[in-house]
Amino acid sequence: MNILCVGAGFSCAVIARELAEHGLKVTVIDSRNHVAGNCHTKRDDDTNIMLHVYGPHIFHTNDQEVWEYMNNWAEFMPYINRVKTTYKGSVYSLPINLHTINQFFEQALSPNQARVYIESKADMSINIPQTFEEQAMRFVGKELYEAFFKGYTQKQWGVAPSMLPASILKRLPVRFTYDDNYFNHKYQGMPKNGYTEIVEKILNHKNIKVKLNTSFNKSMQEGFDHIFYSGPIDEYFNFKCGRLGYRTLDFKKEVFEGEYQGTAVMNYADIDIPYTRITEHKYFSPWEEHNKTVVYKEYSRQAECNDIPYYPIRFAEGDSLTPLMKYRTLANTQSSVSFIGRLGTYRYLDMDVTIRDALDTAKKTIKLINDNKQL
Ligand code: UDP
């Protein structure tokens, strides 16, 4: 059986490897000149710092099997994401925790006092928050929402937080302790040699052929029994039901001697600062020493035709607003194509969920093959 995987990010790489181990012949194509998709990392020519070329990726999961899977391919170094944010000239700790609350309100509250204090600010008339704004007003109240979320979210998504789903904010914890770990997950870390090396290793198998600088076109489907497509679902159907909205990112790279901001991620909450955050990449590999430093200023905007799509934009009112449902219906009619990953399924996916989905898809596929059923 011959399989084509479109895209060489984690989704296709994991599926390709699982199927290759099962004896299938797999061709993986990618339009870019490297594997790993937006997780791509590479050492900077000038400073030798490991760069997260398409923005920071920190691995975090509660899924033990996924964690073990990743650890099969790479040595993971301990890494806790501790994010700071600048608002009106002061630096605060994220996610919102006891330090943020005490600093912002100039208090010295204990955990219990802070809980009561924030509850007194929360809009308790909102029962089940539907939008990002309602979620924030309900759980942290107006002042913290307006300081840390309103401007940043408007810059990140290009629309008012009242139009976005509550699920986007639910990604972030609010803590009444001094724990400033950005994630709640049990397993967290950073691969010592970056993500691209992991994907290269996953794809390094005698049954897998990788073709870079190769864009997908429908005529390629001919020679294959099945396709796993991880490109944008609307592009596959030539945008015939309209374009799905994506945010893209522009990075302005700068190199300095010594240190720049002294931490990996500094968010900028003020609406009048055009970038959302500055990342200082040597701090993603804190076990390394470098005399120079590389920073990326990150700007978010609506993706145009030839831009790299990053974030699928979902609205609070539901997906009837977008052609997504039509594409999903069309996708169901394509029995020889499986749409996978962030762009193929148009979901805001973290790496661990991407890998979980890919492992499950591969398992299901192998079972169908073993049972002599159609994929
Ligand atoms: N967010 C915010 N202020 C911040 C950080 C995040 O308002 O300082 C909002 C923003 O809308 C973002 C969402 O919270 O899209 C989720 O944040 P997360 O850090 O998970 O976003 P990521 O950059 O990982 O996609």
C-alpha cells in the first residue's frame, strides 16, 4: 500500500512513522525546505543560539503515552515556562497568580484573601461565559481583564475579545498562589536539540521518502492508495466555499551583545504597542551559555493568500459564521483523504494534542488495514 502524507509537521511525521513500521510505503511532501512545520528550530548562523523559527514551542502534556513517545526521540531538558507581561511601564507575572494580584492592586493578600478579593471584583451575573470577555469578567473582573487581556487579545486576534470564544482564555490558569508556571501539565520540557531533529528522526525510516520544496497538487493523488493531508482544509478544496480566517505572525529578529530582557517571553499588554510579545531565544535553552542574544518581536495580523497560517480564528457565535462546516461535509465525501492536524481540521492545537491525534489516527488506520477494510 502506498501512502502520501502532505506536510512534514508532527501530524504527518507520526502517522508516516507508525504506518512505515507496519510495512507501508510512505511519501511525505512539504512545500518548505525543512521538516517540523511551525515547530521548526534551527541554530542561528551568527550566534549558534537555538531559534524557534516560527515562534516559541514549549512541550507540555498530561498524556503519559505522548510524553514517553516524545522522550523516545529526544533528550528533554527541564523547562518551565515563566511568562512576564509589561503593562503601562510595569512588569507583572503571568499567568495571573498571587504575585500579579498583589502587585497590581498594591496588596499583600494571602491566598484565601485574594480569592475573596477577586470574587468581589468578578461579574457574578455571568453564569456560563460564552465569550472571551465574559470569561475574563466572570473570573478575574474588569481591572485585570482590561490590563492583561483586552489589549493583548485585540492585537493577537484582530477582533474584540467579546467576539472570541471563552475557550481561548480557558487555556490560561488563574492561581491564588505564587506558582507562576504558565502550564498546569504534569510533564513539561524542552528538547535539548530542538524539535526539527525529533521530526527528522521520526521520518528516518527505510519505508519513508521525504520530498521537501514540493507543493501538493491534486494530480499527485493518482499513485497513492490514501492521503493524509495536514495542509489548510480550505486550500485543498480550492477555497470554493470561501476562505477560512487565519492569523499569521511576523517576526522582527534582532541580535544584541549580552542580554536583552533577561527572560524567554515578555508579553506586551498595551494596545498601543504594536507587537504582542518579545521572545529571547537563548532562554528557551537555559542550559546553554551564549555571549550574544537573539530576540524576536512578534506581530500578529490577518493572514493573506501567501502568508503562513498560524492560528485558526474561531468566533464565539459558532462556526456557522464560517464556511468550515461546508468544508467538513466535503471532507467526509473524500474517502481516500484524511484531513489531520491544526490546518487540516482547523483547530487551535497544542503539540501534545497533535501527537495524540496522530497516534490515534495511525492506530485506527492499521486496524482497518488488518481487518481488510477501506481506510
Ligand atoms: N492572552 C492575553 N494576554 C496575555 C497572554 C494571553 O490576553 O498576556 C490571551 C490571548 O488571547 C491568547 C490567549 O490568551 O490568544 C491564550 O494564550 P496562550 O499563551 O495560550 O496563547 P499562545 O500564544 O500559546 O497561542
